[in-house]
Amino acid sequence: MYSIGQFAKKTGLTVRALRYYSEKGLLEPCFISDSGHRYYNDDSIETIQKIVTLKYLDYSLEEIEDLLRNGEQQLIESLMFQKLQLEKKRNQIDRVIASLDQAIEIGKQSEVIDTSIFLTVIFNLLKEDEQRDYWRSILPDELVERLYDFFGMNIIELNQKYIDLANQLKQAYIQPTQDEYLKSLIEQLFSLIPQEMIEELVEVLMEYEDEDIQLNEWLFPTPFTKEEEEWLISQAERLGVYGDVDDE
């Protein structure tokens, strides 16, 4: 038999970890002396190998306990399920890495990095699939796909322009500037999406005029504060930026 110290050294685990597994019912000592000392045997080594293997495969301790109790009859089915879960995690990690690569490239090409703007862009990159599904619940699939195809082909350039324009507009909110310059900034911001797509969006959304459709603010964050948004809308109206769309 092995004392808990010897067993910890033999298995490469800490005494604390062995006690924790015991508390969770995963690894019981084969013998406890009258003085409370715990002892383990070679069967305990086999059990700890199973625990370590399943932990490496990303099973929770509760799932490991269930597998150890129910034996091999569930093992293959459980491993197949775990493989699917790990593939989902891998796909998610791949998407996160791709989004970070895009964010880094965008950041490199931006003149000034404002944290709130940059983090908003990263959030939108990470949530693209959820955002796409949201728009599909409102807009025709064909229009949604064209919008995202356009964004996908120009994602670095569009986000870089968005960051620069948002930063300049935030500065204009703090430090008033000439109307001509301000109008140019707002027009550039609104023109990031092609005019014909904006017109289609307006036309489709007009069909829901009698319905109370509210944009999911959590899913579609903006780097602007409520005060900045209200100011931006009021300035766009004052400077006639909406004129071309309204006249159509």
C-alpha cells in the first residue's frame, strides 16, 4: 500500500487533489488507519489513470463520477458525444482566432485606437453568426446574404473606416467643428453600406411600420453613448444628410 504522500508522488498529483477527488467520491482510499491516515493500492492507480484521462478529454468531475459508476457500457457513446462537444469548442476557438486576426489587422491600419470603439468592432466580429441569424428573422435571406457577402469582402477596410470615422465624430461631439466637415463625416459613416442596400433595407423595414421592432442593443452594441447618438441623429437631420434617402 502507499501512503497519501507516496501515492501523490507516484501519480504526479498533489495531496490536495487526491483529497478533493475523495471528497467528490471519485477516488476512495483502500484503507484508512485509526489515526486517519489514507492508504492507496495499485487498483487506485488504475482509477486515477481513468480520472486523469477523462479530465484531459474535458469531462467534468460529475460526468467522470457517472462514467466510473456505470462502467464501460456508456463509455463509447459518451466519448462520441464528448468528441462532438470538443469539435464545437474547436470551431468556436477557430472563429475567435479568425476574429482576432481581423481585429489586429484593422487595428494596425487605424490611425487612432479608441478602446470603446475597437472593443465594439471585436464584439461584432465575434457575434457575426448570431447577428446574421437575428437579421434573417426580419429581413429576406437573399438580402441578408448580400449584406454579409459585402461585409465579408471588405471587412478590414470597412471596420478601419468605421473606427476612424467614429473616433472623429466622438471628437466633434466634444469639440464642435465646421458644418461642412461634420456633414462629410456623417455622410461617410452612412455610406459605408451601399446606397442601394440601404434603400432595400428601408423598403423592407417600412413593411413592419405598424409593428414594434426593437433592435437588440446587447447583440448590436454601438461605441457611441446615448447622448452622442442623439446628437449624431440631430446633426444628420439638421445638415440634411437624410435628404437623398427621403427624396427617393
